[in-house]
Amino acid sequence: MKSFCDTRLEFFRFASFESLPVTPPDYEYLRKLLKYHSGLDLSADKQYLIESRLLPLSQKAGLSGISELVQKMKGGAASIATQVVEAMTTNETFFFRDKVPFEHFRDSIMPQILRARASRKSIRIWCAAGSTGQEPYSLATCLKEMSTAIAGWRIEILATDLSQEVLEKSRSGIYSQFEVQRGLPIQMLLKYFKQVGELWQINPDIRAMVQHRQLNLLHDFSALGAFDVIFCRNVLIYFDQDTKINTFNRLARATEPDGFLVLGAAETVVGLTDAFKPCPQRASLFRPGAARATPTKMPAVGVVAPKVAVMASL
Ligand SMILES: C[S@@+](CC[C@H](N)C(=O)[O-])C[C@H]1O[C@@H](n2cnc3c(N)ncnc32)[C@H](O)[C@@H]1O
């Protein structure tokens, strides 16, 4: 699992040591592969990222380097391609990341949704790139804190991610001392976690509130149905503009007309689509617009599938 700090370190490691080169044709092949299978839009100067993430993978697979890794994929090694796509995801996350969206969730989103759903008493929440679980479990603890207001309600939290590796960690609900110190107030740590040796495990009742499922946002997710709240934070920043627009348009169709979309601090729909409208005075919060654009078919325009066997799990 790779964090933002890892990415910075990778850059400095690349900048300070001579490293094995990735050839321009291999780089081009990998760029297309990643864009097609995960939406990751690598600029022309990210060789250091490819090398620092894929050299360990090639070593682990007993290969001589990135060229051989690429040759294997061209020869149809789908499992290697899956590992390459996973290795290139950035999984940085922490509890109550950016704080404000969780305050909006508690003070603005939930009161409105509780009023609107008073007759059916059920709420659906989707964490669309939940990574190692800190985001969906932050939501689950917020809900636990409002247990009087939601007594008797059916509340679903679905956490999805492209990466099986992060989903496994999320399912386990086990975190290091460092991870629980990032964003989680100490009272909540003591209230909702149990110490197991040097690690902390989230309590079973909170864990049971979150369902997990592997899901690639590039693929059709209409079968999931409509959600009252979608958290889709810090993943669309890695996509190019066409892929972002396409994803927003499909997310709009997966959001109840009076529901909410919550994006990362650096993300917005403004200038991209009318499928969502920003909520005034509520940074990172969006509601479906009157116009729900028809999604274009994936992959986005100009993306050609590189030659590799079908990757069933992606
Ligand atoms: C930077 S993390 C964000 C985690 C969390 N939402 C947050 O803001 O703290 C981005 C996550 O998006 C996932 N991801 C990348 N591409 C994806 C795709 N095409 N479909 C679904 N998830 C994807 C990665 O595996 C990673 O776990």
C-alpha cells in the first residue's frame, strides 16, 4: 500500500540514485495499460514512479526488470497485469481526512437525509474508493455517535476499491499505532478500537456496519442501485478530464435526486459537468443537478486497450 509520503520518497530515491531505465516504448505501453484498466493518467515524466513501484514487483516475480514484466504482459500474463495495476494505485488515506466533510456529514447531510427518508427508514452510503478502510470506518463511527437518531433505521455502508489488497486490510479493520494516530481523536480510539499487541482492531459492531466489494469505477456500476450519499474522494484526481466527466455522469445516476456526492478537497465538478451542482458554503459537497448527462461508453475517447489477456478482476 502506497501513501503520498511513499510517492515523495520514490521521487527522491529516483532523483538521487542511478536506477534501471524504463525504455520509452515500455513506458508508453504501461501508460496505456494503466489508463485503460484503472484510469490512472500518467504524465510523460513519471518514470521514477513506474520504476520505484514496478522494480520490486519484477524482482518478486523473479524477472530481470521492467522490460521482462512488459514482455510477460504482452504475452498475456493477466495476473502480472493485475499486480502492475494494483502496485500503481496510491492508497493514501487516514481517519476523518480533511475533517470538514465529516462535520458536513454529521451536521448537514445526515439531518437532511433522516428527514427525507423518515417513512422508509433506510439509508444507503457508498465509499467509492475506500482504500484501507479509514474513510468508511470514520463514517461508521459518526453514525454510531448518532445512534439515538438512527435507532430502528437500516443503514448500509458499502466500501469499494479497485485494489483487492487494500480491501483485505479494510475488511480486517486492523491498524498500526501510526495509522490510528492520523486523524482519529484519542477518545474515539479508546471507544471504538481494541489494542491487539502493537496493533489496534476496530470493534466488531463498527466493522459489521461496513460491507466490502471490489469495484473498478471505470466499469458499469449501475447494478449497485441508488445511494443517498456517495463519498468518492481523492481518486478522480488521477483520471484525465474525459474519464472524470464520464465517471461524474455515472455517479449522478447512482445518486438519489436529493442525495449527496462528497469529493476530495482538490476535486470539483465545476467546469466539467452539470450532472452535479456544488452546495453553497459546503466545500466538497455536491448534489445531483437537473441535467443528468448520458454517460459515454468506457474506455474514454482515445484510450486503446494495450495487448494483454482479459483481466477478469479489474
Ligand atoms: C488516494 S486513495 C483515497 C482513499 C480515500 N477515499 C480517501 O480520500 O482517503 C485512492 C484509492 O482509489 C483506488 N482506485 C484507483 N483507481 C480506481 C478505480 N479505477 N476504481 C476504483 N478505485 C480506484 C485506489 O486503489 C486507492 O485505494
